Amino acid sequence: MFKINIKNNIGFTLIEILIALMIFAIIGVMAALSLHSMIRTNNALKASDRRLMQLQIMMTLLRRDISQMIDRPILDADSTKEPAMTAPGDTEIQFTRTGMVNPFAVNRESNMQRIGYFQEGDKFVRLTWNVLDRAPFTKPEKQVLLNNVQSVSWQMIAGDGHMTRIWPPAINSIMEKQSDNSPLPLAVLMVIHAEKLGVIQGVFPVPARGIYAHASQK
């Protein structure tokens, strides 16, 4: 008579396989969530770095431009004389600056440039005109300095220390009180409200203002 010996099964049961698959699935989901979180954090850090870089470039340009502001009025496209600096409201400014690179001295004023700063939608924009006295259809170059801007405001400090949002100040106001009648302010104050960055403030002295005042007293 034959005997059949049934040995213990050394394989996995269906339940054990299902449990193992479930564990692997849970580990896979956790790994995917962790990777997604790392990627999202990395993207947020890169975006923050870009915003900070934009802010640094913007403040550097503002400081450089305003520190080189000079008393040089211009003629606009319709030959109307514009002051050396203008601020028609509290949202934009425009002025003449010097100190531009002029290695070949093409003309006497080629180291000067007209600069403008204003808000366009949700962007803070810098404008540059490479000629001071403009011909018809002269267009500026536009550079976006900051995105997601909510508001921009400017104030100027006049010679007697008063603050004004309009420059040149209106007749019979601050300008008449200044002893030197300088066409330039002592300093320019800027306040920007931007998403993610909050409130950005800057105070930019105008060195040429002091030079003008000193010369007028001689």
C-alpha cells in the first residue's frame, strides 16, 4: 500500500500576499506624498529667492538712479518743457539722471538719461528714455522690476522739510517757502505694498539737491 506524505506548505497564503501588497501600497503612497511635499517646498523656496532677487535689483536701481538725479529739464514729444523732476500724483515719478557710461563721448549729454517709475497693473515698472528732448513717437524702454504689486506711493521732502506728493509743488505752496527754490527735492520716499513681500519702504537722498543749494548761496 502506498502512503502519501503531505509536507507543510512553505509558500505564502493569499491573505499574506494581500497584506504585503497593502503594506507596499501604503509605503508607496507615503513616499509619493513626501516627494510631492519636497518638490512643493523646493518650488516655494525658488519663488521666494526670485522675489528677493527682484527686490534687491529694484532697490539697487532706485538708489542708483535717484542718487544721480540732476537739474536738467527736458522737452517732451510736443515740445512742452518738463521740469527736471515730475511727480503728478503719488503713484509715479520721472526725472533726469546723469552718470551713464559714455566711453566715446558721442555728445555732451549722452551720459544723461530720463527715468520713470510707476505702477502698471500689478507690476512696478521702470522706464528709460535714451534721449532727453524727445521727438514725436519717441518710446521708452520698459523694465518690470516687481510683480504682484498692490499699490505704489511716492513722497518728496522739500527744502523746508515739508512732505509733498506732487512735484514740483504747486504755486504758492512749498516751493515759494524754499530759500533756494531748488527744482529737486532733498529726498524721495517710496512705499510699495506687494503680495508675499508685504510693505517695502525706501528713503533715497538726492545729493545734487545739496550741491544746488550750496551753489545758489554763493
